[in-house]
Amino acid sequence: MGHVHIIRDFASPQEGFNRTVRIYTPDAYDREPHRRFPVLYMHDGQNVFAHPESAIYDTWCANNTLERLVAEGGVEPWLIVAVDSTSNRLSEYSPWDEPRSHVQARGGPYVRFLVETLKPYIESTYRTRQGAESTAVMGSSLGGLMSLYMGWKHPELFGRIGGLSPSVMWGWNQLFAEWSAHTRRWSRIYLDAGLHETIDPVGFTMSYGDATRDFFHHLQRLGYAGHELFLVLEPGGHHHEKDWQRRLPLAMRWLLS
């Protein structure tokens, strides 16, 4: 079994406070000391792992899922670096303002923290494989939006992008306008949502199935080919950790293989 190491006071100078970072190393990391490993970065770190110090309620159990896929031979071992969100989650996962919900964007400093501080730390401390093809980013809801945003802004760093129920409608569909061309970089982009998934947590109805399908077609129109894109619309899927946990094996199998 792999290990989850928790750093509770990891400084984020770009944001002006400390964050909690959870780092999963697979069994092979200790067993094969000369091997280097690809890295998956995930948001909402408190909800990512099956671990006694994770969130009280349902989590993605990403470590268990990855270990099972590795044992089946479908995926190689990856490091997973999961960054906890804070009570200011809506702002820190907003690349731009959402006026309908009176949310002011603080996503820029968060992205800079991952790119300028956390990623260099991981690569200097652990035996990692660098390059976009060996680096993934994944999240759900606004974490899915941030994953897509990071893949668009830094395609030279993050080649594998996973958006589970991504909030692509945030900020009046601004991601559609921002992502205006194919990056011409190596890309693998996984998108999913419940077919009829909707929520209204902040004053307007967010239709995830329709918006995710629309964004998938938007990327197709920009020239992303079938081997670069994968879309899942799950009948009966809801906006909940249990649903993301259920779809995670498929997401990891396609995105990380």
C-alpha cells in the first residue's frame, strides 16, 4: 500500500497564508528507489484520499482507486499531490469574478502558488518525471474549472486535464471565450457530468450536463481530436463526492494511461 504524507503549514506566498498539502506516494515509490514517477495534482485535497485524516464525509478514495488500477495493469503508478481548499473556496477557485454570486476572483494567486511554489517543491523533493505528458491536474466542480483553466494557461506544464462536473458556466461562460484556440501542445482532456445534473448553490441554476457537453463541442471546434478528448454524461449522476468517486476509475484509466 502507498502512503499519504500531510503537510499542514505549507506556505503559499502568492496568497499570503499557509495551506494543507497531502502527498500520496505509491507502493512502487519505496520498492523501486531508482524509478521516477508522473504526478497528478488535485484540488479539494481534504476530499481526495481514503485516509483517517480526510474529510468526515465521503471522499474520492483516489489512492485506493489508483492502487487497484495499477494492480490490474491498466495504469502505471502516479504520485498524487492534493491541495486542501479553504473556507474561501469559491474565490480561490475562481479565475474571474462571478457577479451573479458576488464572488471575487482569487484564482490567479492560487494558480501561481501551484506553478511557482508547490510544483517546484514536489519536483525537488520527490523522484518525479517532468514535462506535460507526465503531469496531470484534476478536480470537480469549481476544482474542475480550475483544472481546465490551468491546462489552458500552462499547457507546457499540465498535459493531462481532468474536469469532473466542471463549472465551465462560471463567470458567464468565460472559459469558452478564454480557451480560444488549440494549444498545439500534447493534450489529453477528460470531461464528465451527470446527464441532467443541476445545482443552485449561489443564486443561479448551474446545468452541468448541458454546459459540459457544450464545452466538449467547443474544444472539438477548436481542433481537438478524438484521441485528445473524452466525454462522459452519466444518467442519474449528481453533484456529489460519491458520484465523482464512482466515475474516478474511468477518468483515471483514460486520463493517466
